[in-house]
Amino acid sequence: MPGIDAVTRGRVLFGGDYNPEQWPEEVWQEDVRLMREAGVNSVTVGVFSWARLEPRPGEREFGWLDRLMDLLHAAGIGVVLATPTSSPPPWLGRLHPETLPRDEDGRVEWWGGRQHFSHSSAAYRRYAASITEDLAARYAGHPALTMWHINNEYCTYDWGDEAAARFRDWLRARYGSLDALNSAWGTAFWSQGYGEWEEILPPRHAHYMKNPGQVLDFKRFTSDMLLECYTAERDIVRRHTPHLPVTTNFMPLWAGQDAWRWAEEEDIVSVDLYPDPRDPFGAQHGALVQDMTRSQARGPWMLMEQAAGPVNWRGVNHPKPRGLNRLWSLQAVARGADAVCYFQWRQSRQGAEKFHSGMVGHAGEAGRTFQEVKQLGAELATLAPHVTDRHSGADIAILHDWHSWWAGAHEGRLSTRVDLADTLTTWHRALWRAHLATDFAHPDHDLSAYRLVVVPQLYALTDAAIDRLVAYVRGGGTLVSGFLTGVADQDDRIRAGGMDARLRDLFGIRTLHEWWPLDEGETAPTDTFDGTLWSEEIDPLPGAVAEAVYRGGELDGLPAVLRTGRAWYLSTLPEPDALRALLADIAERAGAEPVLAGLPDGVEAVRRGDLLFLLHHGQDPVTVDVPGSHRDLLTGDVLTDRVTLGRYGVVVLAS
């Protein structure tokens, strides 16, 4: 299937969501003028236009979209045409209330917002297929069309009756029999044994804790149902335009989709990314999402949405300071993005997101936001001919799996303070601060190319995944794992001994006696650092090396960090500086080196092909040693041995 290279053709795509239906047509001409001035070469159209395209059931109003597509093509601007199915028109909910999702308390989620559709509704799917079919048939041959964008930010749950029926069908296909389901869910506990399929419901509101196996499978089911919606529309547009790529936009590290599986169904993997401008580690959050998206794509990817300024859904919505939009956009390119796009082109004057920024803000073309957008557009055009599809491979892989995340998040866990997304971020941040490049990988992936594999936490692992980790270490790889890894199998059944025996042997653990979660503000001191969040009572095997030992309290003298050969196990979460130092030391032993030695804090070095991106995430000038002579592609200047970076400064060096 065609990838993003079928669209870019030596360019970096630059633009964003364009919603001209919000504006009189005389504004469109002004939009196109400003787009050309800003270097925009791609816009996404139609994401929320279902009510405009189909104002009444079966009616079609394509005239406005015809005129828009022609206008954009005449200006040399490509169109990513969206199917509008994420926000059905009010008439659909009125005529077919079964298309509206219900929450776990049975309340209907009405129209008036967005994403108000049941993924399991036959009526919704029928109407979605119909509008998609007509869009594809009408615009398949239009010269402006470059790509398809299906729906938008799939995120809808549904606990309603139609979803319940589909859930039962999904469970029949998964387990085959009620005996197998009862075993997987452990229904012998609390008298939950099912004797008829009709007794099974989604995990609706319950008097006390819900069955963890039922909740886990419902999350799997939801991801699969949403994926069915995506692939149904994808297959329609592919039939009309087999030469064009198809995508839909992920949300960063969102819990509701198995993004590894979804990525396999996309021609282009795309993501929406909104770090908080006030977050001192906003750049690291961006780097994590970019590393994960590139790894899912296994090549170039698309930054579908970001904000040119403030968003409108945080408690306090801060604008981006001067230069930050440029810095974070070029960071995405450094990490493999071949498209830098925004929500949205022109800031809305009405509706729920009128305070969410646009490339053209309420201040208009004289505003700082648009002037910075223009600068970025010019720089991306300068940079594009030198950007290759190849991203320099990392020596380190971080393992992540959505099924393990879902299983470990049950309400009956030992500590609600343990959150997989936070743990993953903490470990990635330690590596990022140590200037170590990382990929992400699934436990089922081939890991042999990596010098170091990092497992922040994989609570639930299949037998095959455990065997793969053991074989990786036996084959010469270095593995470092955090706590609560290998505790359960794929059905969330606790492994005998509290951790799989193969992993206990690998890490040098004879007995894992007890888990000791820590309260807010509580630490577990060791001889080298303070542990946070968690601790464990471990009895080591002979020959295992205690690299750090608990001091004081119930765990005094027991190992906090245990190593057997090239396998490391952290039974606590070291404080940030200690985790950074520990992972840097392990990486060095494994032969994984920083991208550039001697970097000051706050400066990020990323290689993409033959290019070296230096990104300064601070405001005070810094000097970086870069031996040799290099040309900065953004300015054309030749720099020798040293580079000075000012506030939010970026250089892109070619040797």
C-alpha cells in the first residue's frame, strides 16, 4: 500500500485542519492567499462536515466542497479528505437513537458535542458507509486529493444493548465456549459463573469492584470495534483510490486503542500532540510520543495535529512563548515526521473550541502566531530536500503493550498511585535526559538489533513474550526491568510465585515475598538513592548481585536493584536523577552511547539520516561542542567545532 512518500514527493507536508464551512465563501480566497504566503502545501478537509454534506437523510450537498477542492488545487495545495463520521448530524440520533452510545450507568450520550456514535450500531455503520462511499466516488479522480483521513481521534466507549450483543459475539469468537470464558475470567470468585451467553453484559455499573477479566476483555473489544469502524471506511475509499494512502489520527499514549495493532492497518501512522507549554518536560513528552509513533510506523510518520498557541481544554490554557512552536515542530521532523500539521488553520469565532488557537489566530495575519507559522513554513521548505526517509536506528528499545496496561489498571490493584503512563514517562524521561536515543517495541517484536531493552513495567505477559525476553538475554542482550513485570498472564491470572518463574530465574530472584507499595511522600532509602512509589521484599538467588540495597525499615538489607549477568531488576522506582544515572550506566555497559557526548542539560541531539538536529529547550544561550565543520541547513552558515544556541534555538547540521 502507498505510504507517506506517495504524498510528500520531497516535501515536508505543512498545514492543518481546514474547516471552511464555518466561514462565508469570501473568506476562502483570503485563506488561500495566506496559506500560500505561509508555505502551506496540505490541508485536511471535512473532518466535522457531516451535517453540511448530508443535511437530511440521503441528501447530498457537495457543491461547496467541489468549489473548495477546485480552489485549493488551483493554489497548489493538496487535500487530505476526511470522512466526517466522528460527529454524526443531529438527525441521525433523533431518527436512530440506537446509534447513540450509553455510559456504564446507562445514560445516553446525546448529540451536541462530538464522537456521539456507538461503534457497534448497525445503523451508524450503515450511514457512515453510505456517506463515505459517496465521498469516495465523487472525489476519487479530483487532482487535489492526496490522502484519506478516516473519522477523527477514535475514542468512544459504549455499554449499551447493541454493544452488549456485539460483545457476546466477540467473546464467542475469542473463547469458543462458556467453560473457557469462565476459566479466563475466574468467575468461580464471587459466584459469577455464566451458564448462558445472554447473561454476559459489558462491565456496567456494579455495587463493588468489577471482574478484572471482564473489564480487560471489554477494553480489548472496544479497541477492536473501533478498528472495525476504521477498516470498513478505509476499505471503501481504497476501492475507489487504491493509489492513495489512508490514515487516522492517534491520540498520544491514549489507553483506549491497541495502537500496535491499529498501526498495522494504516498506510500512514499519524498522531495528535499537545504538550503543555508550561510543562518543564513538555519537550520530553513530545519526544516520547514521537519515538512511539515512529516505532509504530516503522518509518516516517505524520504529525496530524498540534497547537500553534494555546488549547482550550486545560484548567489554565497558556500560549506558546515565542519560538516554542518552531522548536517543537522541528523536534518532530528530527524524530521522523514528514508532516507538520495543526488543529486548525483559522481560529474559530464560535463553538466549543473558539479559544483553541489556529495557525491564523484572532489577531489575524499581523499576529505573532501567524508570523511564526510563516517562518516555520519557509524553514520546512528549505529543509525538506535534505530530509531522508531513514531515521538513525536507536540502540535502546522501550517495551510497551496496551493489553498489559489494561490488565494492570484494574481498580483492585495494590496502589492506585502506580499508573503505567506515568511510569513509562518517567523511564523515557531518564533516558532522554541522558541523551540516549530510544525506539519503542512490542514484547512480540524481534529485539535482537538492540543493545539494551528497557521494560518500565509489563504487568501481564504471555508465555511467548517471556520466552522471547529470556532468549534475548541469553543471546547477549542487556535487559533492565522495573517492578510489577511478569506478574500475570494474558488473562490477568497471577503467575505462581507472584512473578513468572522464568523471569525470577533470569533476574536472580529466589522468592518474591511481598509487594510493599509506598504512600505519597514516602520513600524507600537504599545505600545509593531513595526509592519512590514502590518496593519489594525479595530473596535473591546465590550469585545474584545486589547493585543497591534497602537501608532501614522492614526491607533493611534486601536488594533494591538486583542483577544477574546482563539482566537487571529494579524493585523500586529510583528518584529521577538516580534513575537517569543508573540507566546511563547500564546503557554504557551495554555499548549504547549518547547521540552526542558532552551535551548540556536542556539540549537535545537527534540524528535523522545524515543530519544532526540540535534542539535547545531552554532560554539562556548555550554552547555545544560539535567537532568538525558543518553547515546549518536552516541558515546556510558553516559552523566549526562549536555551535551556539539561543533561546529555543535549533540548528540542523550536515557534515
